[in-house]
Amino acid sequence: MELGSKSASATILFAHGAGAPMDSPTMTATAEALAEQGLRVVRFEFSYMANRRTEGSRKPPPRADKLNAEYKAAIDALDVDGPLIIGGKSMGGRVASMIADELFEAGQIAGLLCVGYPFHPIGKPEKLRTEHLLNLRIPTLICQGTRDQFGSRDEVSGYELSSAIQLRWFEDGDHDLKPRKRISGFTHADHITSMAAAVSAWVEGLVR
């Protein structure tokens, strides 16, 4: 699925999370907001998710690292003229983060974008998924809700992370960046729009 022009300042290859497909409401809203900022956004599905559509099965996703080859294949299949940024929602961003430095050093990609990074499983803050983030070299932007159950601002503030990583926090946002309006004063649409603007500004700094 593709939105935006091939002549855009950059292309973002954006993968879905573990449980929702590439055309879920949050994925669609995110892609549309990024495209409105003048970016080209290409979404794809890992094979286990695509199989759910054709087979009607609800098999759980494989371990994230088992999807690295599929992500690389999606990059190889992409027609890109300008800078390429890889990333995704939740697990999709995590998979991208595992292959990002290798591709960055080879000159294939310019940045890494993660929306709702799953720093740990829900209810298991001791099982961190940050080891490979300590020495990450690729310019990285993580957009995270402050009350994300996979890594809240209070939790993440205590993590050791690479200086290449920029964190952009969204007040009272959950794993989809959705806030409670009565508490925060923001709507989900507000945060999605702000996220897209933050990504656009970050991309501008990468490709200028």
C-alpha cells in the first residue's frame, strides 16, 4: 500500500505491529498523516499476517528476529529514487531496528522511525528489548505515548539508549498514541497530526 509521490523528499517503509494488519485504523491514520506532510509512505505485511487474510488463521507471529529477512526482502522490492527510512508500528519498528545499522552502513537507508516501540512485553518491565539499541548508529526517531504499556516515559527515562535515538513523547498517549481527552486535552487525531509533523521535521534534518 502506497501513499504520496515518488518525488517526495523521502520514502518511509512502514511495517505493522504484531496483532494488527497494515490497513488497521492506526496504521492508516499514521500513513495518511505522514503523506499529508509530503512524505511517501509504503506499507507492507509480513507473511504470517498476509496468511491471516487468505487462510483465516490466527496463528501468532513468529519471534521478531525471524522476520528480519522478510523486512529486507520488502526493501529490495521497493522502487526508491531518494532517501529511504525504514520503521514501523510496535513490532514492525522493532524488526526494522534489528537490521537498520547494517543497511545504514551500506548506504541503503537514511534513518529509522519507530512508532510505539515495544521496549518490553506488557506487565514484564524486566524483559527489556533494548540491548541492540545501546550502540545503535543510525539516526532514529521513536514516537511514544507517555503511558504506553510497552514502555512509558517513566520507565524509558531510566534506560541506557544510544545518542543516535531521539524520543518524541505524546502526553497521555497509549501504545497507539491515543490519549484520554478529558485528562490530556488532546485527541488521538491531535497526536497523530503532531507525530507526522515531528517526523517531517526530523526527516528534513536528515535529507537536507
